[in-house]
Amino acid sequence: MLFRVDPNSTLPLGDQIAASVRGAIADGDVHTGERLPAARELADSLGVNVHTVLRGYQRLREEGLIELRRGRGAVVTGSADPAERARLVEGAHRLIADARALGLSDDEILALVRTGLAGD
Amino acid sequence: MMPNDATPSKPPSGIRLRGAALTMLPFTVAAVVCTVVYLALRERLPDPVAIHFGSSGEADDFSGRGTVPWVLLAVNLGLGVLFSVMTYLSAMPARAQRTMVAAGFAVAGLLGHLFTAVLFANADVADARAVTLPMDQLAIALGVALVAGAAGWALASLGTPPEPEPAKEPGPARRLPLAEGETASWSRVTASPALPVIGAALLLAGLVLALLELWAAALPLLLSAVLLFAFSGVRVTADRRGVVLSLTLVPGLRRTITLSRIERAVNRPVSCFAEFGGWGYRVRPGRSGVVLRSGDALALQLGSGREFVVTVDDAATAAALLNTLIDRRGRPGEH
């Protein structure tokens, strides 16, 4: 799988790393049960701080796309279809980006989603 | 180091559990079969029971009848736990698990057959010293192991994603579009389908020799099996440093081909035996490399004129990235 980081982009480097993994999962470049490179290795490989990589991996863990296990590293989870889930997460990010561009606050975005959930 | 995160509330990955369960299954079956056979034959068994036989087929070691079912249970379930823990910890993708599962089925088949053959040999014999077990039981047990291994392989193949299409011809020296200042890292694990099979075969052979108490011969085979399993997975990384190869099970062991040594990278199909004479780390006149299977490979043309090859999927992307980074290296002002 391919990790791409552009220091000139407005998106934080950790988020760019997470986006690379989400893209790879969505494309099927990496499957359930496969291990991602160790954080220190990836940091060395890209020439970024190891904490940057860890932030990216933590984000993916919070999104339920990977598991972090002591001694084993980061492993792509089998929960739901990871490719579909990755696409879902990307969709959520787009919603948030669009809503913020329109000037919505976090509370207003949450209200938007709750209204949608209540309506179905 | 990765953060200490036990995530106790999250269930383990389904694929890893599936692999562990599939490897535990044959040993559980062997344990059940041995126990059932023992219970059925118990009244007809002598006490003590003959449990070991020399090459002539005559009994030369004995055990109290009451302890026999517990020992059989311990060996079967103990080996099952060992195999399933190894499968779980290795976190292999579903396709690569097939070899471990097949090995588990083969070992369980071998031992299950031998154990039940010993029990039947003891049945209706008044004195355990008169019990015999002919050597052809060993041959039959190996046959059972082969059939069981094949069954395990077939079972583990159900529902696994198909092999990716191998490259048909060498690709051109492509480039990966990278923005000014942007950098990238390509990483993949390449696993050998063959080395674990050989490892499993050596493990079986080592176990058979150990059962015959030929420890001097058994030990090197068992050690070789461990080595082969250790070398069966390699992580390949292509980045600004060049190409880094490291063992998945022993990450400290690695080999780096620095970017400055590489002139050009392409992907091309490789034939292990025709070009390199086998699997593993191979050296030939003019070329060397880590060749774990035939098929798509990353081929590095080095400044020295030699070629270094690594068999790995999606080598085209790795090659494109390397060529872009090599171009950058050549430009003034770039590192």
C-alpha cells in the first residue's frame, strides 16, 4: 500500500497518513488481518515524526478500521466490511468539511445528523 | 513503539480467530477420537499398556492404563493450542493461513492415527509385553497425514480472496506523480507459499523421528522447520531511503538497498526456478534477490550493473515511486 504525505497541504500529516490507509482499505490494497508498517518504521520511511504516525494510527483505531496491539502493531480489523467502512468514514469527513465551509458549528452539524436519524 | 492499547472491549479480528479455530479443529477431533477409542477399549486393555515400540515392532515402554487417556488428551490439545496460538499471533491474511491449517491437520492426522493404532494393538492382549505394532503403521500414519493435510488446505481455502493477476510482461520504467515537497512510502508483505509447506514437512519428519526417539536426527529437522517458518514472510518497503527488506517475524533483521545505488526500477514477472534456481535469498551471476514465489516482482537495475529482484505484489507502484524519487535525487537542490 502507498502512504503519501505533502507538508504543503493544509491537512495535518497524521490525517494524511490515516487517509492513505483508508484509501488502501477502500481499494482492497490491504485486507483484513494484514499488518500496517510499525509506526517507527513508517516515520523513518516518510521522514516524519513518529508521533505524527501514531496520531494517524490512533485516528484509524477510533474509526474502527484498525486495531493496535502491544507487540503486534497495527492490524486491519475484520469488523464489518473494512472497504465499505473506509468509504463511509470518507463520506463523513466530506459532510463535515462541507458543513464547516458553510459556517455550521459542531453542535449544528450534530443536530443535522440527529434530525436525519430521527426522520428514518 | 506502538502505544500500549489492550482494547479489551473489542473482539479480535475475525480472520485471525478463523485461522486459530481451523488449526485447533483437527487436534480437537483427534483428542475426541482418542478418548472415545480408549473408553470403548478400556476393559480389553492390559494394565500397564504398551505405549512405545522398537523398530522390530516389539513393545519396549509401558504406562499405567489409567494415565493413558490423560496423556493423549494433553498431547493432542497441547499441540492444538500451540498451533492455533502461532496462527493467531502471526496475523496472516486468510490466503497465507492455509499452510498453517494444512500443517495442523497433517500433524493431528499423523498422531491421531498412531495413538489409535497403539490402543487397538493393545486390545485383547493379556500381557503388554506381547503387544506388537508393525512399522507399516508408521507408513499408514504418514498417508493419513497427507490426506488430512490436503483436507485442511481445502477447508482453509473456502472463502479466501483469489490470487492477484500476475504481470504478463516487464512494465516500462513508470513514474508516480508526486507534488513538489510531497513524499511517499510503499509497503507490502510478501509471503512464500512454499517455504511454510517445506517447514511443515520438516516439522512432521522431525516429530516422527522424535517419536522414534532418534533425537540427534530429530532436533536439526525441528530447528530447520522453525527457521523456514521464520523466513516465510518479508516486508518490502520502497521510499526515499531506497528498498528495505525485513523479516515479518524478526523485524530487526533487515537489508537496505539505498536509493543512490539504484539506477532504474521496473516490475516484471520472474520464474523462481528458471532464473534463480529456487526460493529464498538467491545469488546468481549478474543478479540476486529475495524470491519467495514466481510471478510479479520488483526488479532494481543497480549502478553496479547487477540486478536485484524481490517477488512482491503490486511491484509496478513500487517501481514507479522509486523512479520518481531517483529523478528527484538527480535534480540540483533535492536530497
